[in-house]
Amino acid sequence: TTAQIGVTGLAVMGRNLARNFARNGYTVALHNRTVSKTRELVENFGDEGDFIAAETAKEFVAALERPRRLVIMVKAGDPTDAVIEEFAPLLEPGDMIIDGGNAHFADTRRREKALREQGIHFVGMGVSGGEEGALHGPSIMPGGPKESYDSLGPMLEKISAKAADGAPCVTHIGPDGAGHFVKMVHNGIEYADMQLIGEAYQLLRDVAGYSPAQIADVFRTWNTGRLDSYLIEITAEVLAHVDAATGKPFVDVVVDQAEQKGTGRWTVQIALDLGVPVSGIAEAVFARSLSGHAGLRAASQGLAGPKPTPLSEAEAAAFADRVEQALYASKIVSYTQGFHEIQAGSDEYGWDVDLGAVSSIWRGGCIIRAAFLDRIRAAYDARADLPSLLSDETFAREIAGAQDDWREVVIAATREGVAVPGFSAALAYYDALRAERLPAALTQGQRDFFGAHTYRRVDREGAFHTLWGGDRSEVTA
Ligand code: 6PG
């Protein structure tokens, strides 16, 4: 027998992806640098399907039917290059290397280009959904050459998550690095979602005066409405959890310094390069970084802040409802920014990414899966060339309905001294976008004053400069 697909790198993500393929009826070749991992997989899960355990790279490649489909599931970065270097010489034109790690899309572009010259199809494939998703159905974002999807696509469609309407959560995103780019922005949005949820939690705790258990109930209620999502659901679980050792709420015994592996940071770095304002995602990345500065935080403990105003039970409940509005409105903004970045990346690299298809495959399997994605899908269905999610009538109407509460929440947070960088950045983005005039005109004036950088006029074409140091007359630049 020969295998339809092979997986090398059998840490938990690789192992679960391999099992997922096998459970769906594919014969899966297995390979891992340390052979014991391969044996363990076959011992523990061999009855789930057909596996071919290979001990060497040669054996692994020989086990694969042609054209070969070889999935790499190793740590992003140098390990990925090392594995490619090991296998590429053993492959033939038409074979496929699929990188399922969280690679930087620029690395994926570089690898795709190099392998293309050898006739090998390189597919950078974003996979979301964590360990459970890999096993039971992830959301999958493959890039690479379109023709690779002809034979790979049906297999991915089988192992992927399915949305509520049965549609598989996978599509060919676009050539070369498009898949990893979209996965990167997915993670940026994930950071923003998590930050906004964190701010909602902190407000309910500090302003409404709720306990973690009470807040868990609030999130459970929210999860039955328009905020229905995986992240809200697990937030309720985490908040309801009690530490066995101390009997305290679990959230109170965890060190409040958030870590990151870097995909959210990449989203912001690339957005800066592309000139896309992803302020909500940036605030989420900075909030994690601020939390980690233990020394700086310790040194700031004595700084002045307002005294909290206690709320009555009814006031607290009304406030919680407002926080839901603020969270929802801010979420619309985060997604607006994330989708803008995907559009900008697609334009820059000529990927022709279908934003509606992206929202569709995020409806199931991935970390940001949510009822909300159905509405984004509907927005792009209604208008494929939507300039921004905020231009969708439904979202615009919802924000219009939420904005009073959104503003009140930011005011209350400011008054009570609770940091809400996500909520306020989202609101600032919204207000700046809808403003008729921006102080950017003044910025241009300043730039022209100190550096003769020139400006454009609202009433005439061309570039102009004012002779600030002279008689202040205007000249054409
Ligand atoms: C997913 C996740 C996954 C992972 C990230 C986030 O889509 O399944 O995004 O890729 O959990 O690495 O991790 P950090 O918070 O550590 O950056």
C-alpha cells in the first residue's frame, strides 16, 4: 500500500492532523525526527486508520503515492527550512510540500519560489483550531499554486471543520504566502477579540463589582446572543473555574502577564508596512507587552488614580448591558481592520483573496469562530467589493444602535481609571473614519512649515508650499 498523504513532525498538532486524515479514510505515512514518537502514535492510535510508520526520510518519501503530498508540522522558522532541505532532494517535479505551521508569510513566499524552481509545489497552509481542531476539524487556509488545490483540496475539505450549513472550512486562499498571511491576520484578530473580552471582564469586575463567577454567568448569557463564539464560551469556563489548591477563582491565581508566540505582533508589523490602521490589534499586542513589564508595573503602583464609585445592583446590571454593546461594536471594528489588512496584502502581492470566502471558512473550527462570521459572510455576499465592513448597512445600523452605550462605557472606564485600550482605540477609529475633517490638515501644515514637505489643497490640483520664513505667500511645488 502507498499513502495518500504523509505527515512529518509528530508533536501534538502533527499527530492530531495525521490521525484526522487517517480517521477520514486516508492512508497516512508518518515520520518524526525521533522515531519513538512515530511508534507511540501507531501504538496508541493505530486502530483509528491506516498508518505507514517510516523511520527514515527515504522510507517516508517512498511510502507516498505520486504526486507526493508531504505535510510538515514542525516549529515555524529554522526547523521548517531544515525539514525542507532534508526532503526536497528526495522529491520529484509535481510533488507537494505542505507547511502546516504558523510560518511568516514572507518565509513562505521565499520557500515557494525556491521550490517552484525545482518543480515542487509548496503550499503554506494556515491551520487554526488548536489541538482539538487538528483532530476533529480545523479551519484550514492553504496558499500555494492553484493547481495544488485540485488534488489536495478534496482531502482538506474532508478533514476540515464544517460550518453550520455544512460548508467545509477550507478554501484555496491564493498563491504563495496568501494562506499564511490570512492565518496571521486571523491570529491578530484573535488577539484583539481576547483583549476586548479581557477589558469587558475587567470593567465588570472593577466598575460593576462582579465576582469572576458572576461574570462567567454574564458571558454565558452573552454567548446566547450576537456575541455567540468560541472565545466567549471558553471565557465563561475559565472564569467559572476554581483553583483546587486555594479555593480561589482560578483567574486570581494566574500571573497577569500575557505571553505570545508572535503572530499577533507580525500582523501589526506588516500592517505598519502596508499602511493599514489596525489600531485595535496593535493595542491588543501592546496590552500583552505592557502586562509583561513587571518591573515597570511595580514601580508604578503608587501612581494616582480615581476612587471607584460603587454601583447598585440595578446600575451594575444596566452597566453590564452597556459593556455588551461596547464589546460588540469594538469587535466589528477589529474585524473591519483585519479584513482591511487582508485586502491590502492581497493587493500588494496580487493574491486576489476573496474576503467573503475567508469569512466563510472562519465560521467553524478556528479560534475566532463565531456566529458573527455568518454576518460578515452575508455582508460580502450582498456586496463582494464592500470597501469596509463598516460600509455594510447591517453593521452600520448595529453600530449606530450601540454607539451611545459604547461611548458611555469608555467614559465610565476613563472616569473609574480602568484601562480599555481596545474599546477606546476602536471608538477612535470609528470616529476618525466618519469625521468630515481630520487634523491631518494641520499635520500637513506643520510638515510644510518645518520641512517644506508641501501639501495639497481642497480647491485646486497640485502640490503647494507656503513661504513660511518669508512673506508667507504660496508657491506651487
Ligand atoms: C489557532 C491559534 C494558534 C495558537 C497561536 C496563538 O488559530 O489555532 O491561533 O495558532 O494558539 O499560536 O498563540 P499566542 O497567543 O501564543 O501567540
